[in-house]
Amino acid sequence: MADVLQKQTLSDHPGAPDLPAGYRGWHRATHPGPDIRYFGSNRPHVRHPAEVVPLPIAIKVAPEILAQYDGTYVLMPDLSLTVSVESDHLVVQATDQDKVSAYPESETLFFAKSVEAKLEFVRNWDGTIGCVLHQAGQQILGVKQ
């Protein structure tokens, strides 16, 4: 069934939900479920209350393990990650992007505080190190140069 929205205001429906401050009305999808979108003012549409997901806890990783990950990883012909060690964490810079600090969640998995992404380091069957970038629901493999 198509997700068709019906626009309604408070005067259109006596059972309208309580609106967040600054909103003038709401949308309800025609399919069953709690899909309500508010409209009005300059606020973004809201489907559900935002889920607050805590950041993982950074652990200490031995400097010699971090040093193994230093280098450049090619993910696509026009996208590579440059990884360097900075004290107890990594600094990752994608092609034409700003540097991002990555903190160890485990000895092989690192998370960023400034972007929603994780970088995992994997060892291939021949012992070489590669990486997997986990971002926006995608897993992109990288080969160390």
C-alpha cells in the first residue's frame, strides 16, 4: 500500500495529538502504525522521537597495534583513507575531507565522535592488513597500499 499522507490541522480533527511547541499541524500516514509527521515553522519533519544512542567507550590499545594501521587504504579509485596514529587513537582523513579522530572500541574496531562511522581493520589470509568502512548502512572494503 502506498504511503500517502493526509494533511490535517488541529481544527480538522478533534483527536489531534498534542503538538510540540511551534508546530501548526500534523500528518498521519494512511497505513496503520505510529507514523505522524508534524509541520509548521522552520523545524524539520519528525517521524518518531530521536533515539539517543550513546557512543561506545574508548579502550586503551597498545601503541604497537595502533602502529600497524598507519598508512593509506584505497576504498575506490577516487576514495582513499589516510590513517595515522596520534597518541592513543587514530586520525583518519578521506580524500578531500577533513581529518577525523577515531577511537578504539576494540583492538580492530574504531569509532568517530564527529561522524556516524566506524573503521574496522582486518587481516587477510596472507597477513596483510585491510579495512572496512562502516558508514550509512554500507560496508566498503579498503586495501592498504
